Amino acid sequence: MDKLIERLKEEKITFSTEKEDLIAYCKDFNPLHQLKLLKKIYPALPEIVVFPKSIEEVSKVLRVANEFRIPVYVFGGASGVIDSATPYERGIALSTLGLDWFEIDEENRLVNAGAGVIGGRLEKFLNHKGFSLRHIPQSLFCSTVGGWVATASSGQFSTGYGNIEDLLVSLKVVLPNGEILEERRTPRRAGIDLKKLFIGSEGLFGIIAEVTLKIFELPKEVVKLSFKYPNLDSALEDAKKFLKLKPALMRIFDDEETLRYFDSEAFSLILIFEGENATERAKKAKEIALGEEVEGYAEKWLEKRFDVSEISKIGILGFVFDTIEVSCFWSFASKLYKAVIDAIRSVEGTVTASAHASHFYESGLCFYFTFAGFPSEPERYYKEVWQKAINASLQNGGNITHHHGIGRLRKAWLKEEFGSYFELLKELKSIVDKNNIMNRGVFP
């Protein structure tokens, strides 16, 4: 570490070993971290925090870390909840927030941004220019564009515009040995798309340093609809029909979440149509809907969608709160929803378990489960909920994650999820990161 600091000083790269900075980079937003910090227990502490301001500085840091085999944990906005970047083996916490430049190419509908650019800042700037990312995760104002790629993020308008992998045009990455990779930008190419190795990689293969994304003109026409239903199955039937009308956003809320958001005990569905023929498509949706149209649900949800303040409020009271998102094909949807809800409720200490469907595809959807408990042993309770919920998903046609990533929370199920590709993943890790410095401990 002394040699590392010496080299950082020589290269004039900003770093800190102050306790307050080490604490700031000791965790992500995983609820167990919050519970530990309330007891003045640090989940982990890096030995040093490094703040590179350019891709070249990132390269220099990794070159030295690789030489001395010092582990590196990558932090963007640290808004993740899956315990992915926590520096359990100490070493370096590397912040990408200094990579904060962006440039708009209006003619080609592109934006090029440093990995540390906060999404909300970029979205506001684009809006002033008449454009939008249309990639709007709930963490928009505290997550980075590099983090979106690293975790294979999905935004609230993914039903209409796609997930981050659909919006990504080009990547600039830094490998563990310090080598900088960059590809020629183009709308599309045949052949192997090597940048996909870094989508959802969570820092395992290097550091995402710069991102080029598609952007869209702000829609001139927007129509919002809301419906209520007696059960989940009827809402799912409507969702499948509505998909043909190409909504920008669609969400189904179960009865508990409908009560929480809209003060009604029914199941509910909200729809937003954007752009050309939005009014005509909304009219058609009303004609084919099984559900009863209601007023204002979509508007209420839009007002509340970024408010996650309840998480910090209930943690202080001793509650354990978290979300688990998985995806499945349409044929498994109803069965999977019931199985995961029952699994969560079966754990002693559970106060509430609910779900909404947040992202939709021609072949299936994502369920986003929310649970809260008031257990006598928070850590035991939390682990048991996750164990039972993920097992229930896998046993009923679902997977282990949709858009929050893998991290340490889900790594136990990686082999089951990846099947025979798992061995290839291990081999790739050993080739790209020979000294195993990147996010050490996350990979099984």
C-alpha cells in the first residue's frame, strides 16, 4: 500500500485515506449495511479511496494495483442493493464520479458520457435540448451511466424503449492490467459483440469508463390510462393485449401495492402511451380492456416514483425492508407470483409481502417483490427470505434477477442460472483478470 501511495503521488492522482472517506466507500445500499451502520459497525473498510479524473488516470491506477495484486472495488453512485462493490478484502475503492463529462450528437441521436455522470443530471440537460434518455430507473438521481451498464440496468420506460443493452452503442473500458479498450462506433455490426462482456459484469472484468447511448426526442403526445381488476390473471391478460399497442410504460400492481399507492384493494394496471398516434392507441386500449377504467392512478404513481424515503425511516425502527426482482415467461407468471409471495410470507417475522410487474416483453415480464419484516434476528430473517424467494422463483419458472444484478446476494445461484455457461464465465474471468484484483470476492 505504501508503494501504491507513492506511485499515486508521482502520477498526481487524487486519493484519500481519511476515515470519513473510507466509511463513505464501505458499502452500497443493501439493507443489512444500513442496520450495521446504525450500530456503528462498518460492513467493510477499504485501505484507500482513489478519485481518478480521466480514463488515463483509471488506467494508471489499475496498472499499479495489478502489479501489486491489490484488490479494486468500483464505485459509481453506490446505489446498488446487492452487496456487489463492498470492499471486504480492503484494498482500493475506486470512484468513477470524476469521469463526469458528456457530449450530445443531435444529428445522430447519441450522447457520449463519462461513466461517472449521474443519470438525473444528464437527463435534465437532455430535456433542455428537447431530448431524453428514456432510461429512467428509480435510482435516476443517484446512479451513474457506467453503473447502469455494469449492472445491466432497466428503466421505467423499458417496455417502450428497451433496457440499457438496447440503448448502448459503444463502450470504452479499462482492463485490470490498465489496457484501454475502445471500439469503432457504428449503428450496428455483424460478428462478435465483445462489449457485451461488460454489460452486467459488475466490475469483474475491468472498469467501464465511457458510454455512448441512444437518445430520443421528447414525446409531443402523451396519454395516461389506469384500470382496476378483481385478480392478477385478468390484469395479465390485458397486459398481453396492450403490448401490441406499443406502450412506453406499463405496470401491474397487486392488491397490497394498489392499496399502498392508490387507496384501493383491487389489482391495478397503469399505461402510458407516447409519441405518434398515442391518442389512437390509448383509445384502442380502452376498447379491448377487460379491466374497469379508473382515474388518476398513473398520475399518482408518476408523482411518487422516485420517493424511497420510507427505506431509511423504517430501518431506524428495527424493520428489515428490501426488494427482489425476477423475470419469467408469461406461462409461469401467475404461478410464480403466488409461489414467491407465499415463500416470503412463510418466514417468521414478515409483516408484508407484495409485488408489481414492472417490465414487459413479448415473451414475458419482470415481477418486483417488496417485503418488510420485524424480526428478532434481522440478518437471519433477511437471508431466509432471500433463500426462500429465489428458490421459489427457480422452482416455478423464474430466474434469479432481472435488473438489480448478482452481487454477493445472488452469487450462490449463479451456477444454476448460467447452466453449462458457468465454466466459460470462470475461464473468461481467469483470462481477463489474471491476478483476480477486480471486485474480489463477488465471483464464486
